[in-house]
Amino acid sequence: MKFVAFDLETTGTKPQSDMIVEIGAVLFDGATALKGFGALVDPGIPIPPDASAVNGITDDMLRGKPSVAEVLGDFADFCGDLPLVAHNAPFDFKFLMEDVKLHRSAAPKGIVLDTLPLARKVFPGLPNYKLWTLVRHFNFPSGTFHRAEEDSSYCGLLFDKIFRTLEMRGEPCSESDLAKMCGKEEMRFPQFAAQPDQLDLF
């Protein structure tokens, strides 16, 4: 199964007032990572020290980087119409939705699935379901955490583990089955028509 795992780093936890500072994604075919996408984003506001302490991203690293409006189209092209997966996906989905709507930007076309409730249902009884706990539980190769592209890689390996476990158990695992297992309203980004360039009439 081909899919795109993605992750964001942000200035905080509130999509209405905080901003995206990094978008990362990895295209997977099963457990094989085919290619990655990573972009630092200038949020237009200083990154708070507590956010910087978590992800290691500083104002100096973001200075001169493109705005989120400039990055969203490239991210949409990378994802195409493949299903997307993220850990605690509503968090990332809401942040991206704010900017997609604000800028009427191109957006990924595929359904967004959440590895957090899927892992809870498929692998019950673990101490907790934080991404790094699951990575260590399954002995996935790991290095740093809390950078978007690296966390996308871990999320992709986790999703493949979930998918293959369901397959081996003979349980339904189509996109719609997985969406129902997430237990939330289906998550998809709106699709805005491309705006034609204004004609130069003078």
C-alpha cells in the first residue's frame, strides 16, 4: 500500500493563533520509504522558547524561509491523492486546514488517517501510545524526535505495522475501514479551484 506519512512542527498548540514552522512528509510503499519532503517555514512571528526547546528550531533557522502559502502547493503535489497518515492527526490536520482555507491553497486530496487510535485498537495494553513509545516498543530504527520529516518516517513505519497486522489477522483494512477505526469524522482537505492569473488589460 502506498501512502504519505506527514508531520508538522508549530509555534504552539492553537491553530487559530499559532503557526506552522516545519512541514515534513515521507512517501511509503509498505515499509519502504521512497522519498521525503521537508520544508522550514517562516511563521512571521518569533518562535516561543518552549516550542524551540522541543523541536530545536530557532528564529535564525526560519529567517528567509518561504511562507506557508508558498510551501503548501509543493506539499500538495508531493502527496497527490494518496492516503495520508499522522500520529494524533487532528492536530496536524487542523493547522493545515487553517492555512489551506486562509490562502485557498492547493491541498492533498487523500483521506487523512490517525495512527494514534489505530495503534490503541490494534495493539491494546501498552503503557502509552506516544509515538516515541511505539517506536521503541517495535524496535524501529530511530534517531531524533520532534523534527517533522523524522517523525513522519516513524509514523509511516507504525502505520505499515498496523496495516500488516490487520492483514495477517484477516481483518478489514481498506481506507474506509481504517477511517472508521479512527472513530472520528472523516478528515479530508477542501479542494479549491486554481485561480487563473489576472489578465494584463493595459
